[in-house]
Amino acid sequence: MEELVKINLNDRIKVKLTVKGIKAYIDHMNEPNERAKIGRPIKTKWLLPSIDDEGYTQFQLWEFINIFGHYFYLGNNDVVIMPLEIVKAEQPRGGEQE
């Protein structure tokens, strides 16, 4: 019998971004500047993903899908995460969903 695993779109996950994934993240974060054509860009430190000592970057699941969802399709060799696995991160206290 299959075991159901429930996840919430607000759950925190962590992945190991590839170089392509880091570039995709930076491009995504830069997009509002491009659309608005504002003269002064967002500070660079905010554009870079936060990578922990083990090489993981955390996202809420919905945020990860929003940024990287269009990279996941059959036959795409331009992977943005490696290994191809999503790890459920420790959830902050008080924010757990049932």
C-alpha cells in the first residue's frame, strides 16, 4: 500500500542549485528592475541566493515552483538543481501547517 506524504505549498524546502540554477535565480530577481526600467537597480547582495555550508538553498515550495518550474520538462538537460531531489527543510516554529 502506498504511503501518502502531505506537503503544503508554504512548506520550506531546500535544494542544491547548479550554476544554471544560480543564474536563473539572479535573472528572476532582476526581472522587476527590467520591467520597471528603473534607474537604480536592487542591491546585488539581495539578488544572490543564500547557500548554506552544505550547499543548500531554501525556498518556500511555491516560490521554488514560481522561479524554476518552467525548467522541469521531459528532455531538458539544462538542470537547475543537482542532485534532482527536493529536501523538506526544518519548518520554523509556530508556522507549521496541518
